[in-house]
Amino acid sequence: MGSLKRMLNLFRYHVAAMAAIHDRKKLQHDPSRKWDFVFKKPAARVILSDNVIEKEVKLHAGFNIIVILEDVNEPDNVQIATSLVDRILDTISFSTVAQCEPSKLLTEITIKNDGTSEGQFFEGPDPDSSIIIGTPRAIDENVFKEIWKACDGNPNEERILRALAWFRKAICEQYNIDQFISLFVAIEVVKPLLRDLLKTRVKDPDEWEGVIETFKKKIKTVDFSDINLARNELLHGFKPLAPEFGSRISAYLEPLRRAIIYGLGDILGLSGQTTDLICSYRPRRLFLKSQTGLKGHFRNLPGLDVLLKRFPEIEINRKSMSFSIETDGKLNITFNTSQKFALPEKTIFEADTFVMRGSEGAGLDLTGAKFDD
């Protein structure tokens, strides 16, 4: 009898992300690079590449990720594979401060020891809807490698990876309060590690002293005690979610992000150049819930009583979309829309400007947007 082959489990994932291996300009000319990760426990390989859709030009469409588990015969193989993917995405999101959504499993293949195989496929995103509208942030390979190597085998690796996961979750959150909660959890995760660093210089520091020192030395724009108070008011119901409280929470997001970056930088021994670069990034988020519209002026708009009976409405249908790229890599998007108005009698709407909502943080420049009547 011949010797049995190794058992292999293969998984393919798609990830919507505002980070990429190639920037848009390089994507047009360079062959698609693949990053190959090797894990010893479990025995696995993960292959990461830009997912590319070709229209008139090559367009980013998130990441394509293949996981290969070798001789791992566990009932939770999918969870094992997904955890390896998350580890990579958490590090990418931290190094770029860019949104990386939860991965979607598309294909699962099992090759058994006797050579037989089985598999299953799952519905993936529509190709056109997976196109990244915006500017994905190119991963700085040197920065990524520095963080990856510093994490790998670190005595506090598990806690560090948990902090990275909460940091990524904060970048994915749509609402400021949810971002604040995720960032504060990340701070709580690294709190004992920052205290341990402080113990080398200070005898018996308080549990928050390491965090407080990071704010005093690196942040300076806000006292951590104010942020901690806001956290208590939010989570323990001391304050209603009034607009002024939301504004106060929003002001703490950047200091919290920067404190996590500098804190993890100290814990991992990252260079000052690396942490300063990451702190200089503004969050880059996916442009998924956009709304196109028109801005203009009304003529013969009736009084409030009539408006409440027949409020002005517009139905906009987005039609064909085309893409072009300038020499500097800037993406131009052209699309046509049809509009159908429902207005009070005798009311006329004169449109003069194209508008779009949902572009915040997507790396979009709408200054060149044109409206042709």
C-alpha cells in the first residue's frame, strides 16, 4: 500500500478593506504581489493578495485570502482558519489605521489522506459592489513587518493581539460612541502591560499609572481622567446620550487612538518613526453607504401645512459607471443618474450642484464633482 498523503484544508476568503498591498498607480502596471505567511502552530500558510476587478482600469476590491491548514483535523477548522486571517487583518488595520471588515468565507476544500476530496462554496459579494470607492491606504511593508515580528513570540502576545483586535473593531465602527467603547477596551487590555513597563522605574504604581504616563508624555491635549470619567458616565448611565455628550465623546477618539498606538509601540519596542507615522494617519473607512443627490433652489415652495401633506421627494437611479486613472494614480469615476421628482403643485426645483454623502474618511475628493443639467 502507498503511504498516506497529508490532509489539507483550504479556505478562501474575501475581505472588504480600505488598505491594500499596492497603491492604485502601481496596481495598473505591476503584477499582483502575494504575501505569504507561515504559521507553525497550527501548521498553516496564509496567502494574502489584493482582490482586483478590471473595468476600464484595474480597481481595488478588498483582499483575497487563502488559508491552508496542514494535518489539522478539528471540528472547528473554519474558526482556526478565520482566527489566522483575523490576526493578519488586525495587524494591517493597526499599521494603516484603515478599516478591514470581517472576512467572508467563499470556498472550503478538504483533501483527505486517501486522496479523496470534498468542498463547499458560499455566495460571495457582487463584483461591482465589491469595488472600493475611495482610496485604500497602501500598506507600508517595513512598518507591517516591524509590528508583525515584534508581536510574534512576544511573552504578552495574546494580550497584544487582543488589543489589536479591539483597535481594528473601533476603526470598523460607524458611530462615535461605539468607536469610543472599543478604543477604551483596547486601553484596558494594554493597561497592565504599560504598568509593568512603569514598574522598572516606579515602585508599586497604580493600575492606571502606565496609561496616565502615556497621555502625559505623548498626548498632552487631554487628561486621561476626563476620558475615564466620560467612560464611566457612558457605561454606567450617569449621563444621557445627549448631543453635547456625543460631541464630548467624539473629541476623545483621536487622543485614545494615539495613546493606544504609542502604548503598543512602547510595549512592542517599535521605533519612534513607526509610531509617529501611524499616529499621523487619519482613519480610512469604507465608502459603503453613499447617497448621491442634488442641491439647488426651490421656486413656489408652499407653506408648512401643504409641505407636511406633500413633502418634496426625489427618486434617483444610478446608471452606468465608468472609471479612469490619472498619471498620479487619482481615480476618476463617471456615472449617470436619472431623477424623478415628486413635488407640491406648481413647485419647481432647480438643481445646480451634485452632492454625495458618506464620503467621510474614504479618501475621496469631491471638489471636482460636476453636475450637468
